Amino acid sequence: MATMILVIEDDTAIRDMLCFSLRHSSFSCEPFSDAEQGLAWLKNNQPDLILLDWMLPGIDGIEFIRRLRSNDLWSSIPVIMLTAKGESEDMVKGLSVGADDYVNKPFSPAELVARIKAILRRCQTPEAEEVQNLEVTGLVLDTKSHRVSVDGQRVDLGPTEFRLLHFFMKNTERAYSRGQLLDHVWGDMVYIEERTVDVHIRRLRKALEATGHENLIQTVRGVGYRFSED
């Protein structure tokens, strides 16, 4: 079955170009011009990835992601935001609410397809060699169900935060630079800036606050970050 990409873009020419490029690259494409239509389609369908315009009529891209991440059925779907906004604070805002990547218009279709493939690769957990459950001080990560919990209470994480926590829990007590985390967690996603790591670290810490596990992720001055029980 072809990989399904949900495209939400109100500009007809860009939407048509996106679907042409995706189908040319052997993806399936479901296009919509606004977020309401996309949300209605999601009630009965599960895409592998969403391409989402920032500036949309009605519900904008930021609000769409907030709704996506608050729904258990949709929270793990990776999202790439497409936007003409180029300011750094806009990029941080998009990543902070739950986007997995951020592409400025105009963009190369070939580059976009490369980013999609990279995100889909890093979302796939090799099951053959994975231990199903990782546990640190009561924090349990289940690699099969892609769920994190503490004493049966679920901790809601976006897909990037899940992968980041997964990497940390497999590699405790070692400090990693932002560049190393990009290499290990984002893979060959060479377009991502190092400070993107800081945004996702903040999101991960915030998600762990409710159970008191946010201090497991420590900032190592002059280096980067470490996951430690001490």
C-alpha cells in the first residue's frame, strides 16, 4: 500500500504541485484547502504524514496541530509545516506546538520529498532488535505501542519527543551535543538547525512535568544534554 500524505494547503497551484510531486514519488495524496476538511477526513482515515500550510482560512495551521496532538488517535502523526513565514520566532512557534519539520516557501519539491522520506524513516522503529519496554525511575516507554506511562498514567508525547526520549532512555548517563542528538534522533535530516533540539527538549520536559520526571533530562553546560537518574 502506498504511503498516504494528507495535504492541507489553500493555494490551489501549490496544492496541485504538491500532489503531482508526491504521486510522482509513489506517494498517495489526499488534498484539502482548509483545516476543517482535513479534520473531518481524519475522523475516518489515518495518514502516514501531514503537509500543513501555516496560513489557512478558519482554523490556522497552529490550531490544527494543537487539535491533532490532543487527540490520542492522531497525536503520533508526523507533521511538516509549509509557510511563507521566515522569521526564527515563527519557526520556533511551529515546532513548539508539535510540528516535526518546517519548510519555507518557495521550496524545491525534490527537497520536500527528501524531508518526507527522512521523517518516515525515523518514525519506523526496527522491531526485531528492540526491547519492548524501557524503564527509568517508574517512567516506562513501550516501543511496540509507542506509549509512555508512569504507574499506568499515560504521558502524551508528540512523535519527535517520543523518539528523543527513546534515544535518551537507551543511552542514559552520557552527555550528547545538539549535533549528536540531531544525528541520532533526526538521522540524515541535514536541514534542521541545532537549536531545534532545544525546542523539542523543552516540549519533552514540559510533558514529563506532571509526573515529576522532567529533571531526568539535564542540561550539560558547554556540551548539550544528558539523561540521568542522579
